[in-house]
Amino acid sequence: MRLTDLLSPERVGIRHADGREFGEFDKHKAIALLASMFGERDGVTPEEIERVLLEREALQSTGIGEGVAIPHGALPQLKEQVAALLIVPNGVEFQAIDDAKVSILFGVIGPKRATGEHLKTLARVSRLLRSKEFRARLVGAPSATGVFELIRGAEPEPREETEKKGGP
């Protein structure tokens, strides 16, 4: 499965954290916005998604460094994994592991019973965002559609992934 199978252009957003719209844009507002981008799914409200993401953040920040955070969580009601991506070009304080502001928030939620697939998705996100140049292109993209297309172009075809693992 590709990340673009979990993501859609409608669940990609660009938010300039300049303070004009809602005052200071902070970690909690970023997570609330990300949760709202998921929309209602399988009877789960954006508020419930926000609660799960904040509970996970309370354990330890999902800010993995170099401007990236991967907020994630699981809910028993969900039938499948889904992703949302928020780009904050000016960055947002996130208590990341390197104390740097976060510009890329790649959220992933899924069913509680699918832990293995959830971990594989988090690993895919991490691999995708490993390149400094690619991260810069995402943050500099002019539109949400442009961000989505960058990700689509950067992902290997499913067959290529199978071949790398030694499959058919």
C-alpha cells in the first residue's frame, strides 16, 4: 500500500503560522487542525481524533526532528488507516526531539487491531521524509495539490517495493 492510498489532496493543507487568523499557532492548534482534516470517519468525530492524537503527544512528542512530526493514533471503531498532511512553512513549536520547529505534520490514524500495518505506515512516512531536499520541496510547494503530487512522484510503485524485499 502506498501513502497516497491513505492520503488525498483534500486531506493536505498548508497553514501559514503568522498569527493573523487565530492568534499564535501552537502545537495544540496544529493538532486540532490536522484532526479536522481527517473529517468524520466510521462514526469517529474530528474531536475524538484530536483527543487520541493529544493523548499520544502527552506520552512523548511525535516530533522526530528535522522539521517533521508524525502525530498518530488508533481507535477501535476505525475500519482502515487514513492519513492527513499539514504543511506549516513558518514552523510551529512542537517539543520535537531536536527542539526545532516542525513544518511537516504527517498524521496517521487507524484501527486499534491493525498495529502491524500502522507501524509499517509510520516507517513509510519516515522513509519518505528522510531527504532534506524532499522536505524542502514539500514545504515550498505552492498548493496542497502540489504537495500531494510530490508525494505521489516520490513513492515507489508497489511492485518496486516487492522486488526490493526479494519478492516476485
